[in-house]
Amino acid sequence: MILSVALIILAVFGAPLFTIIAASAMLGYQKEGIDLMAISIEVLGIAGMPMLSAIPLFTFAGYLLSESNAPQRLVRLTSAMLGWMPGGLAMVALAACAFFTAFTGASGVTIIALGAILYPALKQDGYPDDFNLGLVTTSGSLGLLFAPSLPLILYGVVAEISIDELFRAGVLPGLLMLVLLSGYSFWINRHNRKPVSAFSWQEVGAALWAAKWELPLPVVVLGGIYSGYFAVSEAAAVTALYVLVVEVIILREIRYRDLPGVMRESMLLVGGILIILGVSLASTNYMIDAGVPQQLLGYITEYVSSQASFLFLLFIFLLILGAILDIFSATVLVVPLILPIAAQYGVNDFHLGIVFLAAMQLGYLTPPVGLNLFIASYRFEKPIMKVYSATFPFLIILTISVLMIMYWPGLSLWLLSG
């Protein structure tokens, strides 16, 4: 008991999460008289996961894109295609950020990479400052439900379900979030909604030509996976190689001498995910052996009688969890525990995955410790309380969308092949 309290205190004071998880697993194994070598075996076991190679490959490709001029080309293209609409620049920001986050897998990278372009552009176009700040901060996490988002892949690995099908399940819920936020953006700026520019086929053509090397990426990734030509790991390898050749050799926007730095930064993220994944598997297996999921199920079924009630309680739990844990840590820690409980209430595995990730996405924006809130405060040099108030309307819209996704399972399951 004393050691458990000590671990909680260490976590509160900022000890690395993987050390807390590993220590708790060691305490549990020791308590049960299990050889601690079992933890090492679990850590080594992640090397045998067939989809694991997709994580570092997609992450590397995303970091290469963020370090190149791809964000500027993406903004230009979306502006040329949507900027003629009233309130079009807000929709440009939403679409560009969603696409970029899907490939980088990290919403903070999107805020840093695209925020410098979009925030001053929105201000110059006459949008209110609070709206601009809230829009750019919120948009950073919009692409997490679109392939080949890293959280989607990690969830598929942890839950041991088809990543291809999970990609399909995220399409319509992700579009719902985009549509609702676009509608809100249009409505809030209805009295000041001048187009960014007049529509021009010439500008569309020029923007398409400028982005000609990035445009094949969704076709390669999604077309290859859904056609059955590529497995997810193969699509990740092709994507990483393609982006490397384009950005380093053809366009030469990343110098050879900068390449090791990009690799190091991307693999730091991957290394953190894999360490947490390894020790979490050890911790999860101990909890399964100790019957924790069964105890939780027994407790929950005593008070919760319907699927609707279970989903609502899960939503509240994930909202709190997302505000204190990053999405990667929460996925590997919590998903193995909630899967058997959700199954007892008849919740489809793929629907649960989309609900989980959509709710965790809200955690990036949930005060007081939502990660995107602090990144935006630092990036745009705004007081954190101002960021809180600016993002609050967007948080409400996203909350409504998550509740719709939660209680409308067909939205997640309609595109599934089965």
C-alpha cells in the first residue's frame, strides 16, 4: 500500500510514465510470486507484432512532411479549392489540419507546423482573434480518425483487430466532426464572411501542380490498403520511401545533413510509444491474471444495466483520462481492460475503437491540462486562460459530435466490409 501511494506521488510530480507502469507491474508480479523475467519477455514480445513496423515508418514520413514545405503547399491547395466560399479560410484551416494530422499522427506537430501559416492568415482576413485561436488549436487533433493516423494503428495493434477495417470505421465519424465544425465556423462568421479570393481555375491548377508530389500519398496509402494490394506495414514502408525520395532527393527541401536530426526526432516519439507499450503489456497481463477486468465488470454490471448507460459512463471516464494522459499511453493502458467489459454490453470492437479515439481526442482540448491548450499557448504566446475560453465553443461542438458517434454505431460500421 505504501509503495502504491509512493508511485502515485511520483507520477504527480512528473516521473516518466513508463517507469511508473513498470514499477507497478514489478510490484504486482512480486506480490504474486512471479519471476520478474516475465516483464522482459513481455517487452520482447512486442517485436513479434505484425503491424508494429507501421508505427515508425508512418511517423518518419509524417516528420519529413512537417519539416518540408508540404504544409504551405497543402494550405495553398485547400485555399484555392475552398477559399472562394464565404468563410472559406476557416474551412481551409479545418481541412488542411485534418489531412496533416492524419499523416503526422501528432496534433501538436500540426499546431506548430500549420499554425504559423493559418493563424496570421485568419487574423488578416478579419476573423475574430478568439475564433482564430480556438479554430487552430482545435483543428490540430481533427485528423486522428483518418488513415493512416498513428493512434488508429496503435489501437488496432493493442486491441488485436483489423487495422484496415479500423481505417474504414473512422472515415464517416471523422467527416462528421469536420462538417459540424465547418458549419459552426460558417455560422459564427456569417456577418464577416468574405471569400479569401475569387475562384480561379488557373490558381487551382497551379496549386495542384505545386502539390503534385504530395497528392499521390492518400491514393498510395488508402488505395493500396483497401484494394488489398498492400498490407498496412507495406503501405507504411512505401509511404516512408516515397516521402524520403520526394522531399530529400527530388524537391531537396530537406538537406542530407538535416536528415539524421529528423530521424532522431521522429524515433524519439516512436521510442516513447514502444517503451510504454512494452511495460504496459506486462502490467496489463498481470491485471488480467489477477482478474481485474472481471472485478471491474462485476462492479459495473451491478450498477449499469444498459449499453447506453455504459457508453455514457465510458465517455465521462475517457474525457477525464484524455485530460491527464496522452492518447498513446491511454490506449495501451486502458483498451485491454475495457474491451471485455464493452463486449458484455454488446459494443462492437470497431465502434468501441472509434468512440475511444474520438473521446480521447477531446482530451487534447479539455482543461486544465489538455496538451493542445498548452502547445497553442506557447506557440501563439497567449495566456492559457485565453486559450481555454477560445477553445470552449469548439469543445462543445466536438463533444456533441462524439456523443453522436457513440450512440449512432452505424456511422462507424457502415463502411466495414463484413
